Amino acid sequence: MEVREDGTIIAIQIPARLFPSCSLSYKEPEAGERVILGPLSDFPTREWRIEPAPQQPAPYFIRVPDRELQLVMSPKPIFPPQLALASPNSDLRNAWALLPVKKDQLY
């Protein structure tokens, strides 16, 4: 992730800062729209805003900048569960913990 001074996330990518990588994206910013982890070449790079939940230091809400939408686990009974955009609320079931990823070292 790369963060601007105003808190906007440039992109959420796996692996970060490598090309090609997968980007957390969506087709249109609408409630119920599925969020996709796909190759940067297949989906547009989207900006996100990460806001701390009232129960700091964690968790966080991941929101679409300039829209009343946030990243949630889809309420649809789908397996495996999918990510979707939904109206924002402060329900901690829609919050995310941001943890550093540790690489395994091979000896």
C-alpha cells in the first residue's frame, strides 16, 4: 500500500509495488458491487481510504473516497465468501485489521 498525506490509499496490491500484481478493484462504485482481486491489466486501479474505527488502535474501515461506500464481506451466502461495496456503518463486523505481512525465510 502507498498512503498519501490525506490518508487516501493509492492502491491495495498483492504483492505490493511489483508488476504485474493483483489490485483490489471493482467495476463501478455502487452498493452491492463485487470487489475483485485481479491483475492490474484486467481491472482499473482504485483508490481507497483507510479510517480508524472508534475502537482504536485497530480495526480500520476501508472506504471508497468521495462515495458513501466501504469494503465489506458480502452478505450473500456464497462460498468462498466474497468482498463487496456497501453503505458505510460503524459495525465492527465490517472492520479490518491491517497487519504487516512477514516473509518466511528459507535457510
